[in-house]
Amino acid sequence: MVERQFDILVIGATGYTGRLIIEYLANHSRASSLRIALGGRTISKVQELARKYQNIDAVYLDVSKERTVEEAIAKTRVVINIAGPYWTRGSVVVRACARNGVHYLDLTGEAPWVAKIIEEYDYLAHKNRACIVPCSGYDSIPSDIAAYLFFEEVPREYRLKGVGWGLSPVSPPPGYQPVPKILYSLPYVKPTIWGGYFFMNSINAPIVRRSWGLRHYTLPAFSRPTFSYTEFHNTGSSRIKGALLSLGIMSVMAGLASFPPFRWFLKWMMPKSGQGPSLDRLDRGKFEVVNIAEGGGVVVKSWAHGDGDPGYRLTSIMIVESALLLLDPENLTEIGREGGVLTPSVAYGDALVKVLEGTGRFRFGVEVLEDKKTR
């Protein structure tokens, strides 16, 4: 095994989310045994941040200069990359990790970019046993784990007829076209829960489908179980709210695509680089993911709950705990130890559930709602 200078290298740590990640990592119960480094282009800013902690170093790294990326990544075992946008800045980091057998995590929500790195670097990462795990925050760990729990509960031969697609290694059905719906409902729950289009479905659903596909693509096509998955935003008992939510989101998406002034206005309204919620707001948020699945007459409910702002506080916890798992191969699944461009649940399985629950911020569960086979 190659001896590395650092255990974890964080790229892009000087932004708001980056500072939360460093704060959590530097104060973790395992911090005293870790060799941590921050990487960035403006070395003075990186050094200033690193000096606030006793156990953190700084290294120069500029994603526009591939040689500096290679040199920095060759020194570490795990990379946390939070320097987006990933489509323009992320591939060079993934490539260096795949070449050097270095594990990698990020917070991307860019499904087309994830598809790109799968195509370009999955084989190389697998060859060098590098575990590349994009979408390791609120996009898309809660959805991926909730689906994983039901995967484990429903017998393989009884999983719902459907299909995997998106980032899955299994092809979609002929002529498939993804068309968002105006109104959604959650099956097998009384009273009926209605909802509208959820904008994170565009990344969460492909990640969940890839998880399913990675577990089953080696099976012969005739014996391979099939699977369908989608997400929506819960509006309770109101169909009207669900429909209005969908129409509102679709209108915003159309405006972004068609009207440059709309994009400029939205950019002006969004938090600037380095900005985020106040510290007291970070601990007041929460999220809840509820997953209902059916296969062969077995109806399963799985759920994921998080206490704290999901996009910042909980995201920083999720990616750090994932990075710590990557330091020990014993924490990884069989597929995880083989490397490649993977998903959180495929890389870690139950180990991720355990460490997240251990933080006191997360709760996961699964139960069988109905088993028609026993009637």
C-alpha cells in the first residue's frame, strides 16, 4: 500500500459549506488521529483557515492546472471536493483520484456530469480500486438510504416490475421519455398523501436507480429483477397544493430556460459565494423522506429523518462521516472495495446508516405495511 501524507484532503474549503465541513471534521472524535489538509488556489486564504485548527495543513491546488491537482491528490487517501460547478471544475479531480487510487466524494447535484464521469472514469477507478462517490450530501444520501432499506426488506424475486434507467447500468425500456407529472400520490397509504413535482428528483432518482442497477447488472437479463422509482414533494391531503406546486416549479424552470433576465434576477436573489444561513438557523431545520415500495404483494415503508438544516448542517455531517468510512476498507461493501463510480448505499451499505444514526442527527427505519402473501 502506498504511504500517503494525508488521510483527507478537502478541496474548496473556504466557502460557507466548506467551513462547516472543516469545523465538523476538525472537532470530530477521531480528529486527533487524522492527518487533514485543505487544498485551494489562493494559498493565503487556505493557510489562514488551516491555522485556526491544530491538526490541519494547507496545500496548493488549482483545478485549471492539472499538474497541481495530481501532485496534491497523490499525497492523500480520501478527497472531499466541494469546489463546484462540477461540470467545469470537477472532472480533473475525479480523473486524478481514479488514476492514483484515491477515494473521492462531492456534493454535486449535476446528473449529466455524473453520467459523464461514469462513462469516462468508472473503469479506471475500478482498475485502481478508487471509490468515487458523487452526491454525498442531501443530494442524494437520504433518498438512497431510504431506498436501500426497502431493497433489503423486499425479496429480490418479488421486486416491483418496472425498469432502471438514468445513471443505472441497465438500459431503459424502448421509447421511454421522462415526463414530470402535475400531481403525484403515495400508494398504499390511507388517507392518500398527495404532492407535486420535487426539483431534487432529477438527481435523487437517477442515483437510486444506479444503486439498484449496480447491485443487479451482473445477473442475466432474463433473471434480473426490474425496478421503478420516483419522488415528489408532500403536500398532505391537498391535491390543489400539489398541482400548484408542480405548475409553479415548471414555470420557474421554463423561465430559467427561456428568459435570461429571469436567470439574472434569480442569481441576484440567491446567496452569494461564502454566504449561508445564520448559525441558529442551521440547527432549526429538518427533513423527512418516506418511501413506499411494493413487490410481489409485499408493501414496505422506509424512512429517513434528519434534524438540522439539510442543505448545510446535515450535508456537512453526511459527507464527513462518509469520508471517514472510506479510510477503512472494512467499512465498505464488497462492491465498494472493488472501486468505481458508485453511490453511497452501494459503497457503504449498513455502515453508513450506523454512523449517521450515531451522530444523533439522523433516524432511519423500515417496516412491512402489508404482506398479501400471508392472507
